Amino acid sequence: MFGPLITNRLVIRRAELRDLDALVARRNEAELAEYQSWASPYAVEGGRALLTAVAEDSEPPVDSWWQLSVEHDGDVIGDLALRLHWGGRAAEVGYTFVRSAWGKGFATEALHRLLTWLFDDARVNRVEANLHPDNLRSARVVERCGFDFEGHTRNSYWVGDVCSDGWIYGLTPERWARWNNRSRTRPDVLEFIEPDPKRLRALHGLRLHKTQERFVSPMMVSLAQAGFPPTYRDEPEVAWPRMIVADDELVGFVMLAEPSAALPDASLWRLSIDRDHQGRGIGMATVLMAIEQARTWGAPGIEVSYVPGVGSPEPLYRRCGFEPTGELYDDLEIVARIGF
């Protein structure tokens, strides 16, 4: 029999009929239903049929969806959906949490615990998640659990008469082990090093999470612009590209624009931290080092521009002291500045 899965804050157990009211209320929250497969409004009868079917199996069946309720302090705040297939050798997962539980890490915590069970106890060789490309908060959950983005399918999913694209994420035991064994601590030494032609392939191999790619130009574009920078008022900008090296390991890329007569402020032009090294304080340390470099040049300030949204670097820049100027770059990016 499938036993409850316990975390520091959560109890994850098989869904039961006593969860009916919470399930129906959750599935009738407009923000939750927007990218999901059930029709709105969600009927009590549908919820009762779902929970009755789950109750027929004491452990996850093969080739059928199974529902787990997630409790916090005795209250059901969400659910995990699980479908084993290929004879139980692979799994697909999903999750839904009440709006009031968003932003607190509950979904990531619950999914991480389920993945531990799937890989360590059920011994599956693959877990996948399929989601709507606009469901960026959901994508951030699987990314925080180590999933790889594997593909964007076109017109691949129907809910009633509405057709949408899909994003596919996958996770294998090998990737799961690498993700859980990655370094989590601040590096002892963080350096900016001028790009070395011998490490161009390594630079190109740096990877962001899929949800972050819309905020940063691809590495090939950044390297090309380092050699062929754009002009401002007929004066070429002076690019200052640097590899970010933490304890002798390449972990990211940063590029500044040096101050000039046309642009007296320095600019933080690019910032990419490899996804496996995020959460170590490297991003903030890099921004602070960039600010000090601008001071070294004698610039009166340093600017950065960013697009707001889920996964945006905006919170990082604000924590480092950047304040919006009220200007927009290309009518899209918010310009922020620190004056010296």
C-alpha cells in the first residue's frame, strides 16, 4: 500500500472522498483552471467520480491517472497527479495548488518528494511533465526540480474545443542524481576572466532554464555582439565581455558596455548564470562586481534594462540597488540605474 510521503511542511497522501469540497473549490479557481484539462465550472459530480476511482487502488495503477492530496497544517492546499505507464517503468506528473499557496515553494517541495519516491522506490527510468507554454509558474516548478526542457509541440493538446501547443519536460535518474548533487554553496573565489577561444564551446554550453531564455539573448548573439557591438549616436559601444568563473569552474557569462562620451554610464548588458549554478549567490555577486567595475571606470552610474515577468531578473537587480528611471528600451524593457 502507498504510504504517506512526508516533508518538513507537507503530508502527501492518496486522495480520498473527504477531500471532495477542497477539490471542487480548487478546480473552480479561475487562475488554476486557466491552463488545465478540466472544463469550468467544475462539477461536484466530476470530483466525486474522480475520488471514487482513486479510492479503488491502494497504490498507483499503471496506465491510469491517480491523485494525491497535499496537506499543510491539516488543510488540503493542492494535489499531485501521477500516471505510471510502460508497465510502471515511466511516469507522468502534474500538480495544482490553491492560489493562496503560490509563491511559498509548496509545489516544488511536494513534487520533489514524489520524484524521490518515483526514482528511489518505484524505480522508474523517466518522469515527464506536459504543460501549456504560457503556464510559466508551472514550468518554474519542474525546472526547480531538475527537469530538462525537451520540446515544444504545435497544436498538440485539446481542452473541449480549444487547441493549444505544449511544452514537454523530462527527467531521468542520471539527471536527477546530478541535480541533487550539484553544488549549493557560495563559491570561495569568484572571478571575471576574459573569454578564452579555447573555452568558447564551454561558453556556448551554458544553459538557462527554458523560462529564462526570453529574458537573455542566446550566447552566440552575445559573443557576436562582443566582437561587433551596436552603435549609439554613430559611436560604437565598447563591449566588455567576461566569463564568470567560480572556484575554477565556468558558471556564467557577463558583458558590460564601457562608458563613453555618447553614453557616460556603464551598462550591464548581459548576465547568464548556468541553471545548475543558480541559487548559490553567484548572480548577486556578479552584479555587485559589475557595479564596482563601473566605479573603477569612473562612470557616473550604471544602467541595466530588463523585461518584467515570471522568471525575470528584475528582483535580483532591485535587491542590488537598481531603480527604474521611467524609461523604456525598445518600448519593452524597463531601464533601471544606480548613480554614484
